Amino acid sequence: MGRLNNSFLWGILFASATWSISLYLYWLLNMNALEGKDLLYDSPKQNNDKYAGKMWKYQNEKTAYQKKIMLREKFANQLGIKSVAQPDKSLENQFGLIHNAEDVRVREEGYSLHAFNTLISQRIGNHRGVPDTRNKLCRTQKFPEKLPKASIIICFYNEHFETLMRSVHSIIDRTKQIHLKEIILVNDYSDIEGLHENVQKAVNELNSIVKKEEEMLETNNIEGENIVDYINDDSNNNVENVKKTTDSNAKSLKGLNIRLLKTSKREGLIRARLYGADNSVGDVLVFLDSHIEVNVDWLPPLLTRLSEGVDGVTVRYSPRAVTPVIDVINADTFDYTSSPLVRGGFNWGLHFKWVNLPKGTLKDDEDFVKPIRSPTMAGGLFAIYREYFNYIGKYDPGMNVWGGENLELSFRIWMCGGILELIPCSRVGHVFRKRRPYGFGEKEDYMLQNSMRMARVWMDDYVKKVIEQNPSAAHVSVGDLSERELLRKNLKCKSFKWYLDNVYPELEIGEDSIAKRKIAALNDPEKNKFQPWHSRKRNYTDSFQIRLKKTPFCVQSAKDIKSKGSGLVLANCIRTLNQMWFETDKHELVLGRMLCLDATNNVSPIIGKCHELGGTQEWKHKGTAGSPIYNTAAGMCLGVERAGRGEPLLLVICDNEPTNQWDFVRT
């Protein structure tokens, strides 16, 4: 019996050793087979697939911590690069391409201080062309020769210098001087070292160019209608090198005055704009943000509409405020894209929002170029007669910093006899940031204070609706309202009910209206076509597996393809859904038609909800063999530390290393 037990035990040990050796040999042969192959393997048998999955899971769990450390070390090594990496030639013209540690520092510091990609912005320089996003009918419009002159007011606080100056130059490049009285820059007590001095230097140089041109025109008896050769030397910010602008609207600078003002303390946007307006001399005030680029012929449509009478009656100044269509400048890539025609609205939380035009607004082609009445405006970009702005009470000086002033001015214009309109043939690009990069040094909720100050003066009993949405608003201190209440009385303004009935009847007032809207939506098949985000229609242009060049490894998700935030790893190329990538006409890479490849964290890519905004989800490649995969926002490429199953994907500097080159294997 003892011998039998011994034999049994020896048999178990021998079998275990045999299996261990077999597994080791399998693993060794499998790893050797992976070296240097440039082909796509067919799907293995089911049992091998299961084994490979278990093996990968074991290795992944065992080395999770080490891989995190390796990832950080990889990024740290990249930051330590001192010499400029040799970029892939196919990416040499990309403004956001990361070459070295200094580029990374500039980009990351820019996001921290300004909430956009300053690396790209400073590489673009002071001048660039933007797409003409106007309706084709706008291009044939004729404007009166005599129009009121504009004072353009741009307030800034700790703005990125190159972005601010490109805002100024875009105005000069695309605006006839005959329409410009002055450009006023208001520095709201910025504390970035040297910013004010650099802006002052640039302004002085521009004014020097204006003076020299005036002398030249006077000496040569020229009318000043020729295009002026001028540009900042982007390498040192001096106006020394002279080039021609690409826009035929850049006429003579004769008479242009550019001024830089500075507040004596931090005032916030509202009071800084008041300071600029009080120091202006133009007929019309045009308020612009400090990170914009105006489009072709942007100003004449605004001035023309303001110069027209109301209901056929000619007046000294038009009781209107007009806004351009605000195009989108992507904060990650600075790509300029067109915006649809929408108008301003708001909700009972007193938050501005974009809303669709009323049904039937755009019936004919001509409707796409006609002024469109808007209940509210975003507030960053608008034009108004200076005299009318003063007459209706300017901005409320009791409001602090920023927020709520756009709704307050919108309500006041409408309720006190004015009109607020969107002008489709005027377009201005604006950098839309995902967050505000600065505060005001205090902890008070200025937006709520401003909003409640506005509500208590202008919304009558409807202020109760606001408090229903936010009960804490009932206890917010709003300061002395007597002057604003007297202003409303003196202007003989209408009630807020009149505003709701005549200007914004679409706003839901109570539960009954909400119920009616839901019933109407159920009865309207077009409005009832809700699509979950992962199944919305996309225009797919290609599908493939992404394989590391000269290896049998393909990119797949580390977790289920529905798992948002999942990382990506290399695995044996198998025709399974978690390795199938679908490319869209927006240059998105969508895994299994579910989630988009995303470079949000600038270190390692993930898959996330497709936001259709480009940037971190916009990927470029050239051809289908041995191409880098470049993210336009990160300025980096997909890569790995080494070829091997389970290796995590990283964002790396775009050089010619084989670990950064990919084949696109169509299925």
C-alpha cells in the first residue's frame, strides 16, 4: 500500500513537471515566433485563445504597478530630452508637434495658465488665414460707403501674449480702416510678469507703423487705398520685417489709433469694459474677447444694421445691439470651424444657452443672411451705439467680475424698447475653453450674486422661479438696487411677462408647459428620434486593425470595449471586435463602433465617449503602412516602450522609431 502511495505521488510530481516544462516551452516558442514577423495571423483555436487571455490577464495583474512606474518613467525620459527629436517627415507641418521637453513645458504651462494650447498659438504667430464661413449670399452684399466708426474694446487679464496680439492683428488685417476709429486694449491689472510691457511695446510699434504710413501717404500724395505691407516679426515680436497680408480687406492704416489702458486695481471684466467704454470716442462700441479672430468683412454688417432706422423711422442712433455669429476656435488645436445659426436663450437657473431658431425662420435662401432676433446674447462679442449704451445704463456697476451681465443687458434692451439681433453675415472666431483659468482672489460666488441682482431688478415675480431652481439664491446679498430700479422706472421699461410673451415665448414657465412639450415630442416622430451616444450615426470612411509595424501585435482595449476610460495594449492580432477600429470623416478612431481613441491625459491614450469636437479625439496618419498616428491636440504619436504582448500604449514624441510606426490592416 505504501509503495502504491509513493508511486502515485511520484506520478503527480512527474505530471506536474511535464506540464510545467510544456507550458514553459510553449511560452518560449510563442515569444520567439513573435519576433520580426510582418503578417497578420489568422484567429487561433478557441482553447489557445482562452489560454492567451488568461496568460495576459495574469501578467497584467502581476505587473500593474511596475507598468504604471514604467509609464511615468517613459514620460519623464521624454521630458528629459535636450536635443530636438527628428520628427517624422509626414508631420513636419503640424503646429502642435512636440519636439522636446521645452515644447511639453510650454504646452502644459499654457493649459495651466490659459486653458488652451499656447504652443500651437505662438507657433501660428500674429497672422493667419481663416476659412470664410459666411453664407455665399453674404459675399455679394453691398454696404453703404458712409458708416459709423467703431471703437473696438478688448479687455484682458493675464491673457497669452501671442493670442492677444493675433486678436488685434486679425482686426487690422480684415477691417477697412475707414470703419475703425480706434482699438482700445484694457489691461485689467494683469500680474503675469512683463505682459503689460510687451503689449505696450507691440502697440507702440503698430502706432509707429501708422505714423510712418501717414507720412508716406502725405509725401507721395496717395489716397491710402492700397494694401499696406506690415506684420510683426514673430520671432522677436518686433515690427521690422515687412510682408503682405493675405486679406484684400487690409487697407490703409491711416488714422488708426491703438491704445493700451490699465486699471489701477483688478476690476473684473464688467468694470474693465466700463473703463474702456468711458475712454472711447467712436460712434459704435464693439466689445470683443481677448482670444478671438475676426472673419472676412465682419464689421460692415454690424455697422450697417446699427445705422438703419427702426420700423422705417430714422433716428440719431439705433436702439439695437447686434452680435456676430460666434465660430469655434478649438482650444486644443486652434482649428477654426463654422458654427450653425442659433440664438441665445436661458434657463431658470439663469444660465445662458444656445437654442435653435424658431421653426420657419429659415424658409428661403435670403433668410440665411437676414438679421435674426435673439432673446439673449452670450455677451463676449457685440456692437452697440455708444450713445445708446450710455442712455440705457451701460453695464450695472454693482456687478462684480464676470457673469450675469449678458442676461441683464439683454433683458434691459428688450424691455426698454430696444432690439437684440444676430447678424448672420458677421462672423468672429472665439477660443472656447473648457474652464476658466483664473479666479478673483475671493470666495464669493460672483455669478450668483450678479444673477440675483439682475433678477430682483428685472424679473418681477418670476424671481420665484429662479429661487425654486436654487433655494440658496434667496439669501444672496445683492447690494443697493435703488439706482438700477430708478433706471428702469425712468426708461419706462415693460414687464418681464411682456418679455416672456413677446420675445421668448418658448421658455417653459411651469409644469403644464413641460408636460405639453413632452406630449408634443411623443406626437412628433422627428423629435422622438433620440439616439444613445454610442449608436449615433457617424460617417465611417474606413475600418481596420492597427498593427505595430513588423510585428503580429495589434492595438486593443485593456478592458471591455464599452468600458470608458480603458487603456490600450498590444495583443496578438485576432479579428475580434476589441481590435476593430473604425475611422470617421472627422478623423476619429472608434473602437468597435463604441468609444473613441482619446489623448486627454497627454501620457497614455484611452477610449472615451465620442464628443465629436476633434482635438484630443482627432488622429492623423499617412497611408496604411508604417505610418505614425498623430494626435493634433497632444502633438504626440501613439507608441509603445517595446514590442510585446500586453505592452501599454503611450503618447510619445513623433520620431522614426519602429515602436511608433503602425500598419492599418483592412478587414
